[in-house]
Amino acid sequence: MPSLLSNYSAVVFDVGGTLLRLNLDALAQAYLDQAKLLDIVLDFQRTRQVIAQLELELPLRQQSRAVSLEHDNGREFWINFYTEGFRRLGVTQNVFSAADEIRARFQRAEFETLYDDVLPALEALATRGLCLGILSNYSKNLESVLIQVGIHHFFRFFIVSAVAGLEKPDPRIFDLTVQTANYSRQQIVYIGDSVFHDIEGARRAGMDAILIDRLKRYPNFDGRRIDNLKELF
């Protein structure tokens, strides 16, 4: 049994930044394609650097509002997010429709892919008989996305904010996770990449949590931390 998980019967995962990563090359190319429609030529590497920095800032930006509960809120948030990318690249005119097109493609999971460690980790955990679940601040199409990337079948339940009407770090969505998993809080561990949404939210609900800090966002975090899922074993 994985040493970090030896006291648990159920492991619940966040999705974005934990199981799925941004495909920075595909997203950068989308920026270049949209800029070309505006008769603007962007440098690929510079564009990739800008969106990589924006990705680092994403958890902090998401603290200010619930972006998956109301369609209009989420649409506005992501349009502003992608517009900021254009602004940093020096493109400031007529970018609303370009940012909205990128947002729509993101909603279709065109820019998300599995981290390399996810499939072997899920296979190993499943063979050990652990109950695996999902708790994510995500739109209603999450299960379709997980089918698309080939990991849906590993999970016994899915708690999705846009369906539940609650977002992390609200402890009530963690309570719902406990009820759905049908295990005690002490038997469940949550794994996520945001201290604010995942770790603090789980703790407030009386659940154990492990931070997966793939992008080294939290150098001063003093709780249980891993850099990739291999460290669970």
C-alpha cells in the first residue's frame, strides 16, 4: 500500500492542475491563430511564456469569485483571463471575440491533457482496491472531459461544482463528498493543487489533504506535499 495512503480507504482528486494540465503549445498556437485574424503576428515562444505565467497566477485569480456556478460569471472570468494574455503580448484592440473563442475552445477541453504520471498512478491505486473519486470546481461537462482523456472509468463518483451548486473551498461541498463516498472523514484523503481551494477547504471540513505542487507555487507550504503522483507510492 502506498505509504502516504496507508490510513485511507478513499482517495479523492481535484482535476485541473492535479490530473489535467494545460497544453501550453496548443494554447499558444490558438493565440497566434486569433492574432493572425487581426493581422497581428505573435512570437510563439514569447506567447508560450506569457500564458505559462498566467497559469501560475490562476489559483490566486480564482479566489475572488465563483467561476463555475454561474455561466455568465465563468464566461466573464475566462474572457478577462485570456484578454490579459493578449494585453501582455501588446494586443489591446478588438480582442474580446478572440478571447471568447479561446474560452470556448478551453470549455471543449481542447487545451487540456493528462499529466504523464496520472494513468500509471490511477492504475496502481485501483489495483489496491481504493475507492477513487473526483471533487472539482468545474463546468457540467467534466465527466465528458474525463471520458475524452480516458480516465473516467477509474472513479466511483464525481462531485462537480457546477452540478452541486457549491464551489471549493466551501466546506459543504466537501461534506457532500463524504456523504457520496460513504466513508468516514478519517478514511478519506483529498489531493489538490490549490492551498486555498483544496487544502484549506478540506481542512475546514475536517478532511485530510495532500498538496500536489507541480508548478512549485507554494515554496513555504508546511503541510503534506508531493510534486507528482509517483510520490504517493
